Amino acid sequence: MLNLFVFREKLRACYARFGNIIVPVLHFSTALLALVLLNNGMGYERRLRAPVAVLLISLLSAFLPWGGICVVLGIAVLLHIFAVSAEFALITLAFLLVLALLYYGFSPRDSVILILTPMLFELKLPYLLPILVGLGGSVFSVIPLSGGIVLYYIINYVHNNAAPLTNGESVDVAQKYLQMLNGVLLDKTLILYLLAFSISLLVVWCVRRLSMDYAWDAGILAGILTMLFVFFLGNFWYGVGVNIVPLLLGLVLAGLLAELYRFLVFSVDYTRTEYSQFEDDDYYYYVKAVPKITVAAPEPKTQTINTPKRSRRSADEGETKR
């Protein structure tokens, strides 16, 4: 166990030393993966599918903050949808503008959540999101999380209905807009994921803030059980089919990765918890202090072996014997 804590401290020291290099590489890799997944899932705008365009956009994203990367990827999504249906691109643009107003009004530091949500859905690892966001975010982080879920289902709807959207010129415009909105917003699976992830995030956030031992571990477990309960409830009441085996495997993997995140970010020693009480003229204060676990990396030990010097008398005796 000591080696794990030493390894964690080395990682922190490495990030503190090479953070100016690690952050741009991370931004570049995230944007590159997002564009590759987007082109594989949609890819209707041929100019964005060119390797040169993907590489240039990823290089640009390396020097942008997460909010700027959101804007760049949002434009890419709109261009792909516009190649299929201008009307649906207009609906998506309106949704992104509303999301931007809510997002920058309540949770402007969680841009990466809006990027990672569609990516993890595409990679079949979405159940990790509410747990990690509940541990490291705030209650307002539910806004970019929910927006990312809706954005993924918009992309999925366009992918599954590309032909009807392209060949729907004969349909009345109002009816066409209504059909698009119903196809996305009334999707029972979308509603189930919104409920499960939002409630799980709030449960994790509330539990990990409690003044109790192992609150973060309890929050992870509570979030997993909450998601499992909501999915089973949705399957029972609304008949939304969720594959049990991928769900259980995804929740187990989410729990393991969440524990790894907890180990790297929040490691404390509850065996050395201290309690203090004091007062002033107006209040009594009860303080619980839990020390962090910090381990210094052991310094390498060097041992110098020197050949003992022979005394002059010993040298003379040796020459006399010869």
C-alpha cells in the first residue's frame, strides 16, 4: 500500500513539473478522439472527415480551454447535421444556445463534462459519469451532464434517421419540426438516462459531503445503487429495455474507476481523526479534522566503498620482505 501512495505522490510531482506540457497534450487527445468518434458516428460533412482537417482542429484545441473546445466541437456537430437537414441543425443550434446560457450562468467550470458525456456514451462507458461528477463537481454540474446526454441522443437520432431527414422536403415545415422534437425529447430511453444520471449525481454529491467516515466510498456505493434502482424501475414501469449484463458490468467498472479517482484526489486517514470544540460570544463550534495521507518519496541511498589506504610503514615492510 505504501508503494501506491509513493506512486501517487510521484504522479502529482510530475504533473506539477510538466503541467504546461501535459495539459495541451490532454486537450489535443480529447479533441482528436471526439472528432474521430463524431466522424465515425455521423461523418456527413466530408470536409471535416479529412485527416488534415481533424489534425488541424485537434492542434487548435490543444491551445484552447475546455470552453473553447466545446465551441469548436459544437460547430463540427452543427456542420454534420446541416449536411443532412438544415431544419434539424437549427433546432440543435437553439438547444446549444439555451444550454450555453444555463451552463455559463450556473456551472462555467464544467466544460469538460459536456465534451466527455457523448464520448463515453459512444464508448459504452456512460455509467462512470454521474459518479465522478458527483465526487468532483457541484450540484450545478447536472446541467452540462444532462446537456451532454441530450446532445448524444440528437447525434444518434440524426444517424438513425438520415434518409428521412434528407428526403422530407414534401412534409409541412411545422410538422417536420414537431416530428424532430418528438423523436428526440420524447425518447423514453433518453428520459430514463436523464433521471438516472441526474438523481445519482445528486445522491453522490450529498453523501460525499456528509461528516462521516468513508463518506466518499459511501457516496460511490450510493450512486451505483441509485442508478441500478432507477434503471430497474424504468424497465418495470415504462418498459424501457436495458441490457442487464452490460449495465452491471458498466456499474462495476464505474465503481472501480471512481475508487481510483478517490484514491488519487481524496485520501485521508480516518484512524487519526481529531475532534475539537470551542466557542465565542455567539456560537459553539464542533470541528472534525481528518488528516490527509501524504507520503514522501524515499530518497535513493548511495554507499561509497573506498579501498583502505596502506600505511607507509606497511609499505616499507612489504618492500623489505621482497
